[in-house]
Amino acid sequence: MDIHEYQAKEILSKFGVAVPVGALAYSPEQAAYRAREMGGDRWIVKAQVHAGGRGKAGGVKICSNDHEIQAATNGMFGRKLVTHQTGPEGKGIYRVYVEQVSAFSREIYLGLVLDRTSQRVMIVASSEGGMEIEEISANRPESIVRSTVEPAVGLQEFQAREIAYKLGIPNALIQQMVRTLQGCYRAFRDLDATMVEINPLVITNDNRILALDAKMTFDTNALFRHPQIAELRDKSQEDPRESRAADRGLSYIGLTGNIGCIVNGAGLAMATMDTIKLAGGEPANFLDIGGGATPERVAKAFRLVTSDENVQAILVNIFAGINRCDWVAEGVVQALQANPVAVPVVVRLAGTNVEEGLKILAKSGLPIIRASSLMEAAGRAVEAWKNDVAQKTGLKAKL
């Protein structure tokens, strides 16, 4: 789960990370009032969306008076901010964050991520802040500092000092950098985060280390331990399909293809999408219905997939271990009887109670296309989609 910059800064400040003075606003007038309230002579207005690259897309403006603040926010509120991370659909701007401008002499990149290879928290830092880590890695790889944290002891002070020295932090600011690093690590560890990123982390002209920007992402499976974090979720920044799926306990990612996928298991779902592409089609989604694929859960998955207007065929691929094929078959039949779909449906079942599942599909009398292997199922799904589109196109031409 992602959160907004202002939320991440509020969290990190509680762990000892210094952040600029700032305030949230929901209208141009409120933004101007917030600036007057905090004082100063220059302010930066930032669109609050779940995406990087806001500055290049016009989502960050520096202002010197009320008129400029209102003009800047008027141009932000209600529009879609399109960056390289949002895709062409963009993210809606419904709130802005106003901060005092901080004069600084140097920018640093700082990120904490979960390194799945070492199964440790990895600190990634660079003396070349202010740009995306991908750009830093491509253009200045020698500037990147990496350090793995031993979970039994956490981030030790000597390790944080070593990182600070490698980044060329002045001696007078080493202790501030140590506090910043340890604060970020404690926030990451204590709140079950999967990423903490500060870009840029700056050295100000008055010798302070400040987080000018901040991003945090959290492990969705651990949110039950942190209700205060779960409350920070902003559904307006999520794909509506993914939001509906999450609310129903399904793992769903929307894609741009036209063959909907209903699969149990993340690995099998990935293999299914690859096979669809190999057969000449494009998957419309990643959908893992999980281990407990009851008839009700399968029916929910069908409703979710068919809510995508781009879906022109559906492939159900179930390998039953903990699951049972007869349960899945019952769910498919229930879903199609309650809400008939106007697109072809291909079902491939394997594993526990497969014979009973196939009998249920056959007795239903529904136009379900059955397949015995994944390759066959993907091929039939692509073929059925093409035939269905050709038939519908032909009918339109006759009309």
C-alpha cells in the first residue's frame, strides 16, 4: 500500500527524521492561507499523488505570494497528473502540500528496500540525489552506496556512520545523518514497510539534514497489525478494479489486454499470462484467487473480471491442491447462471476432484470451452476471442 508524501513525512518525523515545515490544503484559498500561517517568503506547492516525476509533469511549483500560490493550485486541482509512473491515464489531484522553501547546498538519494536475495533490509544511498534511482544507476553507478542490515541487531551506529562517510557527509553533520538513517530504518522495521525513499535528502545552507521528499510503501498483508497505517489508504489513487479486488480479498492487477484471467496461485497466474501471450493474445489482468477458492470466491472473481470493459474472453486456470476442482466448477457455473457473460469462457481444471469438476461443467449446459492443459487452454481462449470478435464485427457490418 502506498501513501502520500505528507503522510510519509509525518511518520518519519516521529522517528526522528527532520522535515521542512509544511501543511496540507484542499483548495487554492486554503493553500494560500496555509502559506501565510507558516510564514516565510517563498513556498513550494506539491500535488499529492501516488507517483514520482511530479516536478517534470507540472505537479510541483515554487511560489512567492498568495496570487502565485492560488494560480498554481488552480492549475492542479481536479486535473490528472500524468508522469512516467502513472501511465497515460494519470492520477487525480485532490490535495496539495505547501512547504516553506529550504535553501540547500547538496542533494542526496536515500532508499530502504527489502532485498529478497539476501532476505535483509538493504540501504541504497547516493551522493547524486534529486533524480530517479534508475537514472543514478545508469549515469553514475559509482556514486551508489549499498549496505545490508542484519535483522538480529538492526542498523548499528557504526554502520550508519560508515554510510555517511561514504556519501561524503561533513564531519559536523555525521551525527544528524546517523539519526536520519536510524530513524528511517526503525520506521521501516516497526511499521512493516517494504520501501522508504527520501529523494532528495538535502544539506541546507544552515547545516541541517532535511527530507525534502518522502515515499513509503507498506506490506498489505501486515496492515492488520497497523490500523493507523491502514487508515492512510487513498482509494482515489488506486485502479478502481484493484481497489474492489482488495476489498474482497482478491489479489488483482489490471493490465491493458483483452483476455481475463482467473487463476489460483501467483506463480500459475504469471505462467498463464505468459502462455496467453505465447498463443498470440494479451492478458487483461493478473488475478490470484488464492488457496481457498470456494464457489462464492470464484463468483466474486468473475464479477470483477467482467467489470473490465476490455475483456473479450475469460480463461479460468485452476490447479487444485488445497483447492478442489468441484468447488471451482460450482463457482464458475453459479457465476455464469447468475450473470451470463457475452464473451467466451475457457476453463482448465487439474488436480483434486478434477473428474467431479468436469462433470459439473458438462451437466451445466453452459457454453463453457474445456481444456486439459495450459497451452491448450490459452490457445482456445485466443481462438475463441478472435472468432467472437469476427462474428460480432460481421453482424455489425450486416446491420
